[in-house]
Amino acid sequence: MFYRLTILAISTVLLLGCANSRKNKTPPSDPATVQALESKAIVVKVAEGVEQATAKVQEATGNKAVVTDPTLVPFDKMSAKLSPLTEQQVRALAPALVIAKQIIITGYCDRREVGNAPAAARARAETVKKLLVDNGIAAKRIVLKIDTVQRLHAARVTFNG
């Protein structure tokens, strides 16, 4: 009797072990699913790179304001030139953006404060684009947009996986 209970207990443990073991996952064969997974992986890598870039800029400059949004590059109200701090911020973003499939740079200029706001917004986006291209980002992957409704004097760098 003891022998039968022992065999029953051992077989139950083995069956439960088999039921709880992970099954080998086969990679998805649907191209859309594969592309979505690759895009998510790229977004995660770029986000990690942006975090590292933010830490480098904060360490180098002592400017903790960059940490709030490292993808927002501020400009003076009547300027399309980068300050040394914002130039360093964009340069730090460049290595993280190398693997992104598409980079979108949106230039902002408050039309209530600047007469030719669309031109100023485009000039800001172009300035950031030029610096990214100078730092190894392919120009054909960069898309420029402008926004004159928001009350900002900046450029925002975003990306798609």
C-alpha cells in the first residue's frame, strides 16, 4: 500500500511539474506582428538611450530642468539658434535616435508673440535637424512639422519605432 501511494505521489509531482513548465514559444509568423514587436523593441532601446543622454547632460551641465523633458529643446523667443546647453542636449539625444525608424521634429513658435511664427517654427526645427544630421542621423528619416498654436518657443524631438 505504501509503495502504491509513493508511486502515486511521485507521478503527481512529475505531472504537475510538466504542467507548470514553460512551453517553448515559437516566434510569430505574421509579418505585422513581427514588425510590431520589432518596433516596440526599438522604442524601448531609444527610450533607454534618451534616459542615458538626459543623465549625461544633467551631469555635465548641472541643469536639472532637462530631466523634466529631454526631448523638448527650448529656444529664446526671437531666436532659432541653440544655446550651448540646448546644443549639448540635442547632441546627447543623437546616439539614442540612431536606431529609430523615423524621427519627427516639431518646431514651436507662439504666433501671438512672433510676427512670422511659421517661419520661426520651421527654422527651429531645421536647426535641430541639422545638428542631428551632423551627429550621424540620416536626414531621410527626419520629418519636420510646425506648430504655432501652442504657447511654446521650442522644438520637440519624437520618434517612431
